[in-house]
Amino acid sequence: MVDGFPFGLLPDAQSPYWIAYPLDIRQQFRQLAKRGERVMLWHGAGASVVSTVLEVDAGLLLDVGPDARTNERLLALPEIVLTGFLDGVELKCPLGPLQWATHDGLPAFAAPLPARLHRLQRREFHRMPIPAGHSARCEFPQPGGPALAVSLHDLSLGGVGLIDPGHPALKLDTGSVWRDCRIVLHEAGAVAADLEVRHTETHTTRSGQTRRKVGCRFLQLSAGASPLLQRYLTQLELDRRALTGG
């Protein structure tokens, strides 16, 4: 298995940036194929082949390398490591076993769709704005009463941005900690989280209204929260590209 190889390209299995949802994984590879992005197929320490994703269906088709002996080495391994970048985001995954195939009459590698894909934004916790019409919100528990719901302004794997509603029972001051909050992600589901307010800023809208934005980081997330957050963020990005043609 690649995880046991000495060159150690793969992150720890406990990393929160692993994607395991097949639809999300397939979509990332389809974007690589559509853009013709180069990927690296690693078969040892400092040993790799430059390739491209040719086709994505139930599995993957990849371009072969120029050296026949290296191609045979790749085929002989039970797993290799694939790395690449998409929109500045680093992608890594174990891949294999590879088999010979053809694509448009030329040799190619065939591989099963990987069961997991590590997707790490180089910039720390890239934030995605929440589109209008999405009922994404953070629910703050209140002793002896219903939770207070605050709309999300943006979201990342590291935290949330909120627009302070100015409710007297909700003191969102820098350094304050809120336990057992509930992040509701439109139709995608909900996760439990402990939040810490990291910064606040006040700005004026075009209509002349003053709004206070509150940036919070996740101190703790419920089990299974990271994959759900990643899935929701991926869908937001896909929706954005569909609207902008990007």
C-alpha cells in the first residue's frame, strides 16, 4: 500500500481534508480532465511520471509516460500516489492498481475511481460566500429559550462569517466562545460546533446601512462534520462556476 511507502506523500488518515463522497471525487477529476491539468503519478521517492486525466466515468483513464520501463513499473505496483492542483488547491490520493487501456486508439492507464481524495487549499481555509437564497445559518443556544438563528455570510473548513443581528442576548465580541452551536447548511444538513469569535469589522453597504461582520473559527466539530462541510463547499463552487461560466 502507498501509505507504507517510504516517500510518504499522503497526509495522515485523520486529516479533515479527505473527501470520500464519490460524486465529489469524480467532479474534481472531471475538472482536471476538462482543463487538461497535469498530474504526477508517483512510484517512489522523487520518482514520478507527468500525466493528464483523459476521461472520467466509472473509473479514470490517464495518459501514459514516455518511458516503457517506467510505465511497466507503475503497472506492477498495487497502488501509486497521484498529485495535482486545481484552482490552486492541492489534490492527492492513492490510486491503483493501474491497467493497460486505450484512449482514441493510443495507450492509456485505467484505474478505479479512488475511494478518497485529499483536497487542501494552499491559502488557509479558503472562504466561500453564501449565495442569496441559501438558508445557511448558525443557531446559538440560549438558556431556557429557543436558539437564536444568524445567517451565514461565508463559510470555510476552519470557520464561519456571520452578520451580527444586534440581538441583546448575543454578545459576539472578539475572544468570546460559544458552545454547542448548530451550523445548518441549507439542504445539505447540519453540524454541531463550538465557535470562537476571532475578529469583527464594521462596513457600510451601498444603501447606507451599517453592518457588523463577525469572523468565527471552529474550536470543535461534531463527528463527520468535515466531509459534510467539504461537500457543501464543493457544491457552492460548482454552482458559482455554472453561473459565471468559470
